[in-house]
Amino acid sequence: MIKRPRGTRDFFKNDLIHYQFLETTLKNILTDFNFQEIRTPLLETEELFCRSVGEETDVVSKEMYQFIDKKGRKLVLRPEGTAPIVRALIENKWYLPEYLPLKLYYLGPMFRYERPQIGRYRQFDQLGVEIYGEANLYQDLELISLIKGITDTFGLTQEVELEVNYLVSGANRQDYLTLLKKCLHHENQSRPLCDDCRRRLETNPLRTLDCKIDNIQAIENLPLMKDFLTTTESNDWEDFLMGLNELEIPWKWNPLLVRGLDYYTGLVFELKIKKPILGSQTTLLAGGRYNELVQSLDGPHLPAIGFGLGIDRFLLTLEALNYPFPKTDSPVIITVPLTKEAVLWNLTFLHKLRQNHLKVETDLTLKGLKHGFKQAQKTKARFLLVIGDKEMKNHQGQLKDQITGQSIILPLAEIPNYLLNHRQ
């Protein structure tokens, strides 16, 4: 038997109903904030992610699905959504003033070769929300307000906490990294770091702060990024925190919070679930500013901010908290034709019902009443209508309500209107 690839999922019935409900609800919230949907290819060039995400990141060095096509071009299945949007923005010149501020969202599959676990898959769906235009405090706060809108809508406000930090940049960044490396080298001599951290120490030391193995926060005299911020950056950081307080949005400063992608600059944040519902997978969404990303990919200087929300993990969290997802509607009616002639008449009749946007089912097997009744019970249709020679001759039928058990005889022509009035 051929099985699905490891780290992928099949969606059907309740899984798909829940996914579609979440997708629709999120899109409605984003529409209220005047964001526009964008769709980019699943395939992109390898160079795009090497230059934007960073060659030394785990995403690029370990997790990308890469291949060479028949003409020798290096392509990948997209591992994240921001770089493709920036590529599209530059290619289509959406950086021109008439498009700004550009408020976009995407929702679709991403691919990373990671160890599958609860809430983490090799093919996973992600919602991304991005604003391009200015390095604007109020733009940052609007995005956080959007996140609050999402948590409020799904009743998660008391279940989550917002962690924030400010990444040092410019010349001060190198001073901070030098001190960080010195501190970690000293630690490595007394208590060896994990293999990944020893590698990152030389290639991307900032990523050591995000290690899930080494207890980095316990290291004495670990330098803090906030002590290396410029006056302007410190003022921006303080103004942002004051804005959160004025909006009554609770927050927690996490001095070790960094993002796994190299393009982040300045403000970064993560929304985490307070309880270990999914084990170690506590982050529901994460993002921050990437003011230099557009320029680094040969576009103009165009500041930006955004976040990504993992649909799979968000769904699992809602299900674990017993969120009241809507249930699928059963058919309003199931018809059971008993003869070949009745089948053809039945198909015309069903067409009229469906033109009135009624959800209907039919048993076309011609296996008799007993089979038809079993199908009616299986589909949980509200009404049952048997169609035989008698019903066709008299142009009327007996409509049975399967909830109350009562029946009513109606002209067949009047059944559509009756169903419209009794669909609930």
C-alpha cells in the first residue's frame, strides 16, 4: 500500500471543516483591516532564500526541499512566505507610491524537512500578514491590534501571552555579537554547548539564543541587546511598549527572543500559548520588522513588518481547548427513486432544488426501499422522498420528516418552496 509522505496530512470531514472555518474567519478579520490577499508560486529559485533568509540558517542549510529542473535551474519548494512576496513586489514594481502602504496576506502550504511532531509538519499551512511602506510605530501597533483581534475572535486572549524584544542593528550589532561570542566561548569551555550552537557560534551567533537544548538564559553575564541600542532605537522601543500599554495589550519582554530568519531587524515578537497543550510547541505566531529585506534583494529601501501564523498548530490548539467549531449541515432532503424512469425524472427534480441552493442527496442505486432508508439514516437528511410510478403519475409525493417522524403529502411542484421554509 502506498502511504502519504512522512510529515504530511490528509484533511477530510471534521479536519477539513475546521480548517475551512479557520481560513474563512481569518480572511474576514483581515478584510476588516483592509488587507489584500496575494498568491505566489510554490516553486521559487534557491537563490531567493539563500539571499533573504540566510545561508547559515537552519531553514536554508538543513530544511529546504531543493531540486534541479530539466534545464539545470536550482529550485525549491518555498519554506516560508515573506521572501516570495518581496520578490513579487520588486518584480511587479509594487513599491511605487500608488501602491503604498501595501497591506498583504497569504495563506497556503510551505515545506520544510524537519522532524515531524505534534503541530510541526513537513508540509504545513501558514497565514502570513505583511505591511510595506514605512518604519512607523503606529503601523507596528496596528499589526499587534490585528493579532489581538484574532485572539479575541477565537477566545484565546486569556490563553496566550505576547513576548517582545528589539534586535540590535547597525554598528552596535557587531559590538554586541563580539561580546556574545566571547561569553559563549567561555561557557563552552566549562560546559560544552550542543553541536548546533558550536556551529552557530562561528556562523550566526545570534541564533544560539534560540537554542532549545542549551540553557542559554542561565549563563552569567550574558549581554543584553537593549544595552547596545542607539538612542533612537531605545526611544522607538519605549514608545512601542507605551503604545501596547495604552491599547491594554499585555506583553512580556523576552531578552533572548530572536527569529530563525536572518532578515529581521528591530522589533520582533511571538505569541505563545501559556499551557503546554502541544508539548514544547508553544508558539502560535511570530514576526517582526524586516526594514532592509527589500533593498537586500535589489529593490528600493522599503521598511516592512509582518508575522506568520501556523494554521496546523493554531487548529490543534483550538481543538485542544474544545473550541465550538460549526458542524457541517446535513442535506435538507434525500430522494429515493425506485425505477429507471423515476431516476431520470428525479435528476430534473434535484436540479430545481439545487437552483434554490438547497443541499440535497439522492440514492441512485435502484436497490429498493430498504437500501434507500439506510442511506437516508446515514446522510442524516431532514426529509425523505420516495419517487416511484405512483408519485410520477399523481404528481405528488409523501415527504417524511426524519426528525419528527411526521409525513405530509404535497404536489411535487410545491416541494421546493416547502423545503426552503423548513430547511432548519
